[in-house]
Amino acid sequence: MSRAHDHLIERLERILGPGGVFHRPADLLVYEYDGSVEGAVDTAAPVAVALPTTTEQVAAIVRLANEFDLPVTPRGAGTGLSGGAVAQRGGIVVALTRMDRILEIDPEDRTALVEPGVINLELSEATIPGGHFFAPDPSSQKACTVGGNVAENSGGPHCLKYGVTTNHVLGLEVVLPDGRVVWTGGRAGHAPGYDLTGALVGSEGMLGIVTKALVRLTPNPEATLVELAAFPDVESASLAVSRIIAAGIVPAALELMDNLTIQAVEPAYHAGYPMDAGAVLLAELDGIAEDVRAEGEDVAVLCRETGATSVRVASEKPERDLLWKGRKMALAAMGRLTPNYYLHDTVVPRTKLPAALRRVAEVATEYDLPIANVLHAGDGNLHPLILFDRRQPGAVERVLHASHELLHSCVELGGALSGEHGIGTEKRAALTLVFSADDLAAMAGIKNSFDPKSCFNPEKLFPAGYRCGEVRALRAQALAQKLGIYAM
Amino acid sequence: MNTPPTIDGLTPSALVTPLSAAELADTLAQAAADGLKVAPIGGGTALALGNPPERVDLALSTLALNGVLDYEPSDLVLSVAAGARFADVQALLAGHGQTLPLDPPGDAAATIGGLIATALAGPRRLGSGTLRDLLIGIAVAHPAGIVTKSGGMVVKNVTGFDLPRLYHGSLGTLGVIVSANLKVLPRARAEATLIARVVALDDALAAADRVRASRLRPVALEAALVDGAWFAAVRLEGRPATVATLAAEAAGLLESDTETLHGTDSAAWWRRYVAHQAVHAAPDEALLRFAVRPRATADLVRAVLRAVDGSGAIPRAVMASVGVGTVIVRAALDPEGAAATLSSLTATISPIADHVTVIAAPPAWKRGLDVWGGAPQTLDVMRALKSHFDPERVLNPGRFAGRI
Ligand SMILES: Cc1cc2nc3c(=O)[nH]c(=O)nc-3n(C[C@H](O)[C@H](O)[C@H](O)COP(=O)(O)OP(=O)(O)OC[C@H]3O[C@@H](n4cnc5c(N)ncnc54)[C@H](O)[C@@H]3O)c2cc1C
């Protein structure tokens, strides 16, 4: 190793102690990946992984990276599915998993102050006994970190009623790319100035490192009811979804699984999903007991009217958990069907769900790839799971083509590229499907304002080769085009 | 008419009302080229908000951009031009049993664009959040002569940076909002409001606290002084039978002389209440907003009342959102030395409130102070954003926080 390299490691160890720095190739291996399927996103090795335990250490690492002119990539649990935590241009990975303390739970304010490495589920487990929960609940919640949730603006089944991560973040302590530590937002509303908290949530680790998050807690519902409705096919299940929404009911969650998913899940977890059902719909209702009871009856009626062959109702926790288990373990169960799968994430307007699902089926046939569907149906958020075997020649390419086809179709239906998993490197090339050069210039404005040297998580989100230019430069371009001069 | 409105005593030399988003962007580019300063204007209901502009040459109205661009009730999303009036949008939605669950101050004339730019929110913030939570997409015209969009027409979307949140509350300093996409919600089937008349502030706070600690999930919960009388007010929504049950429970918790209003009477009561928060001040009064963490609300209201009394001002309305941490006060000040009184009043409360904002006051009173109560720690990032989107400071120069 070069002297510059040794010098860097020595300086990092001075900040973090020897146990706080990984730099041997074998130790770096796992940090080359995130949760994505290999082939869908690139892998890359950092020079070093830094594992700070304090905000001051994070700031010192960032200043050091500046000094060495090295890129910085923040990382939580590495469960991301769009390549976000992969150090695309090497440099230093700042892994926040050792900053994992819940600093404060305030039942009166209904807030929690946490370090970024706190595991999502552990936060809710800590607050539920006191009467509250943290609403964003990605399916990866046993592993993913609050910092990662903030960076990806993560969603989950309960976002239908409660909103996504950004609706639950009140303030952030952030280490900026120049090494300064600042707070945005806070416990009180109406902070003067631009909503930088809002800009930071969902910024995929490209604007700063979150070192503390002040999050909103939601009161535990008084009553909860889960219903499992079995349908002969996906069409009738999605019709039920539209009917429920149209009836003015906002369930806490409304999840759909198709037959292929049931085939994987039921034998493994015995959640009680009828094996011969074309699809099952999992509806959760929560809130004031009287409303939950009445809405539960309405939902059951609507499901039967749209063709449900059975509706199971669970009001006690063990039975509710069992019904949920099938949904929560759906990805894990896929191993029973296939050696590999590619989990896709797209979103369409709710009424376009049946059309989108038809398209998924067509793509499955066209590319000769089985596709299982597990989706946040109430939100129009699809998660087609493309099943394949990477040992078959050309399989990965076929999967990527199929996935691109699905993206195109969802955009044509008025949707977006990602409902939850982010753009990262996975979908950066597709960004121009939905955004013009001008739109990208506005986003570049945020990037430039926080990170003018573009050293935080480079090569993400923006299409390859995109330069974060100034909106100002576009004026000349816009005028030239209007005048019919295509000189530029 | 084409008479430009006055902003903090300044009258722009012209009012322009572009007929399309593209035309609006062109107007901005032209203004930038000519070195003009522009104040975007929607319904004109909140022009008093902000520091007095450094200069304003052109008032740029969004009122001609007033159509509904896309509305598919079954999708529960709406795309609307920025100049659409809040009341008109609500009427349209009501026809489909839907609503924007918001009660912003200002009269029916407020526009969607204006409400996004000012981030004003009423008592419902407690139970339904704010426009920030409903905004799923936005299109904005910039002085570069371009219109940029972000977000989309889907309720869950992480495609690119979250610009809608950045524009929300940016007071037109980064661009002029030309359209917005919003989540809408089913309208509650029934609503009720309980108003408990009490003797003093502490009774109102105690009553409100009992409700907050109960199983009830009110969409609004206020302790207030309006028209010389203290009361606690609770707004409940849900299914008719549930609302009836909960209203009875609430009446028990409030423990005093309680009036219960249902349906349209309940809604009308809140419209009258929120009217006291309208962004406008009579020549002898100021409208102030204080914000703290929710648990400190009671201490804040008491301190505010003491300070108002101590300054010789007369409170015309005191409205505390319990559980939110916001207190809004409308107070009459002796015009003699009013500017100094206002400054000392905000200075007295500043140590105990996280944020003190002078929402509206006669222009002469505002000259000596920063109505936003100072600049945030991140002012340099704000400046960088400003110089990216509006390098020549064409839009609302000096009005927003940090006099950006
Ligand atoms: C089985 C499975 C199921 C999933 N289900 C869901 C789901 O239902 N909904 C959903 O939204 N996502 C889901 N995901 C995706 C993923 O779990 C989320 O994006 C999660 O929030 C990532 O958290 P993490 O800690 O693993 O972050 P990482 O993967 O480590 O990082 C993700 C991004 O966040 C940045 N980052 C991490 N920490 C910080 C920080 N402190 N400051 C600044 N930037 C930071 C990184 O740079 C990177 O860009 C799933 C993933 C898996 C593997």
C-alpha cells in the first residue's frame, strides 16, 4: 500500500481508534455491496470504512476526507436496494451502525431523538410500551437504520394511512460536506427559513450525514383489526382495493399478494393463505374502536362484493401477527421458488394498478421470467419480484431488460420510477424518463448548495456524466431554443 | 383590475397577470433581464407576511392560472394551477366526498400557490398535518425563464430530490409556483365541535390537557381567548355514531359549561375562529406567532399573556394550539411608541419561545425589526440555494428569513 494510503489510515485511526477503521481488503468486502441483487447495481470497494461513535468523529472524518480530496459515502445497515451505500468512486465509507443510541423518548411531545444507527424496529419496540410507535415501517425494519430511512425517505405498509418518513421527521443534526455540524428543523414548528429538513430527507446521502434525528411518534391505536380476503384472481383483488378507497375508507395498510407469492409463503410460514387463491388482500384497520369495527364490516362487504371467496378477520394480536407474517416474510420465502430474485419498485396512480399488473404479467411472458407480486396496493406501489437463476447464461441481462420494460410501462401509466427504494445507481439512467434537463437543473441546485465540491456520495441519482450546472446557464439555452437557434 | 396592491407600504409600478406558466416564466426572465424586482401574488390574503421588501417593481399575479389540471377522484390526487382559490378547490372536492384537510387562516380568497409559499396552517395541523404533508408534486417558474417540475401524481415517490418540501414555505423566493399536485382525503362523514366556556386561561389549558390525554384524537384542540372570553375548543371527526359517542366523552372531560355544534355549524364555527388568524393587521394592532415544543405550550401562553399585559398592549385574541406548540396573538398597541413596544415584546418572549414571528403589523412598526426573529443557522446553505435559483434576487428581495 502507498504511503498516502497508510497516512490516511493512520489519521483515521487517530480519530476513531484502531477498532473504528476497516481497511484490509477482506474487511472491506461486505461494504462493496448493499441489499441489491448483484448485477442490478455496481459494486465498488472503498479505501476505508470508518465507524464513528460520535458526531464530532463524523465531522472530523469529513474534514479529513476534504483534506485528502476523497469522496464520502454514508452507510447505515446496507439494506438499501438502489446502490445508495456503495462507494461508487471509492473513498471513505462512513458506517453509522455504532451510533445506535436512542437518546430520548418524550411521550408528551410525542417525539424521539435518536442516533442514525438505531434500527427502525427497535425504536418502535422502545416506544410502544409508553403508548407510541414510529410509523415508517419498511419491510426491512428488523435490520435497516433510521438514518437510512431518512436518507431514502422510506415507506412501508402503514404509509397508506400514516405517510412516509418525511412526514415523521421534525429535525436533523447533520454533518455537512465541509465538516460543519448544523441542526435543521426542531421540536417547535414554524422554524424560519427554507425547509432544509425536507430537502435532506430522501437525499440519498448526497447532501450530508445525519448524526441525529428528531422524529415524530404516533399514539398507539386503540384498536386494530386485520382482514385477509382471498380472491380468484389479481384483477378482482385490485378492484376491491379501488372500491375500499372509493368508499372513503383509509386503511392503515392494504397489501396484495398474488398466487405465486402465496405458493412461496404459505408452505413456509403457514399464515393461512388459501393456496388456490389467485390473490389475497391483507387489510389492516386501526383507530378508535367503534370506527375500526364499523370499517372492518364495510371492508369485508366490499371484498365479498368484488368476488372474495373468503374473508378472515383477526382482532387479537397473535392472529393478526400470523396473517402479517406471510406478508412480512414474503421476500425471505422466495428462496423456495428460485435461487435469485430481483425486487423491483415502481409506483402508479391507484386507478392504474390493474393496468400495471396486466403489464407485469405480459412482461413475464415476453421475457419468460416468472414474476411474483407483493404490493402496497393502497398506494399504487408495485413490487414485482422477478425470479431467475443467475447460473443460466444471459439470465441477469434478461431480468434487467424486463425491469426496464416495467419502468417504462409504469411511467407511461403516469407513475414514477421509485416509490420507496430510491434512485441510487440502479435507476439513474432512467431519470430522464420522467425529468427534463431543466427539472434536473433544479435538483442540481440542491446538490450544489449543500455539496459544491460534489464529494458526498458521488455518481448517484443524476444520470452518468451529468454535471450539476447552474440554472442560470439554462436561460441562454431556453432563449436560444425559443428563437430557434440551436447553437448550444 | 390592474391596480397593483400595496405591500408593506410599497406600491409596485405594474401588475402583470400571465395567462400561462410559460408566459409567467418569460415575464420573470424579462424582469431579471431588466433588473426589476418582482413580488408574486396569489389571492393577496397574506401580503403582510414577511419583512418589507427591499424594492418591488412588478406585482406578478398567478390568478389567471386557475384551472384544475387533473383530478381523478378514485386516485385521491389532484393537480391544480397555483392561482386556484382554496375555497373553489374545496367545493370541487366536496362534490366528490373528498377534501384537503386544512383550515389555513385567510379568507376564501387564498390560492393554493399562496398557501404553499407561506406555509400557513390552522388548528387542524394537530390532527391532519399541513399542506407540506399533502404536496406530492410541484411546478415552479424561475427567473431563468424555465419551468421545472418535481414529484409526480403518485402518493409515494422517491424519484429524485424532494423539491416540493423545499418550496413549501419559501415565500416565493426561489421561484413562482405555477401548479401543485396534492393528496386529497375522504371527507369525514360527521364532525362535532365542543366549546367549553371557562373563567380563565388555566381552566382552558387544563380542560384541553384532559382531552389530549384521553383516547380522543381531536383534529383540533385549542385553548383561546376570543371576544373577551376564554374557552377550550375540541374538533372531532369520524363516523356519525362514533362522533356522537366521542362528543359525549369530550363533554365529560371538559367539565364545564359546554356547547356542542354539529356538521356545518361546527365547520362554520372554525371558519370564524380561524378568521382571527388572518394575515392582516388593523392600523393599531399586530399579529404574532410563537412556537415551542408541545409540552411547553402552557408555559408559553402564560408568559406571552404576562408580556402583553406588561407592555400595555391589549390582547384581542389569544389562540393556543395545545399539542402543537403554537400560540397566535392579536394585540392592540398604543400607536405612540408601538414599534418599540413590538420589539420589546418579541425580545421578552424570545428566550422562552423557539420561534417568534410577527405575522402582520403596520409597515412602520416592522421597519426596525426582523419579523422572522433572526436568521437560521443554515443561512449560508439558504443563500447558496437562493443564488442558484434566483441569482439576481429578482423575487421578493429581503422579505424572507435572513432577508434572503
Ligand atoms: C428485504 C428488504 C425489504 C425492504 N423493504 C422496504 C420497504 O418496505 N420500504 C422501503 O422504503 N424500503 C425497503 N427496503 C430498502 C431499504 O431497507 C431502505 O431503503 C432502508 O431505509 C435503508 O436503510 P439502511 O440503514 O440499510 O441504509 P443503507 O442501505 O446503508 O443506505 C441507504 C442510503 O442511505 C444513506 N445513508 C445511510 N445512513 C445515512 C445517514 N446517517 N446520513 C445520511 N445518509 C445516510 C446511504 O448513503 C445510502 O444512500 C427493503 C430492503 C430489503 C433488503
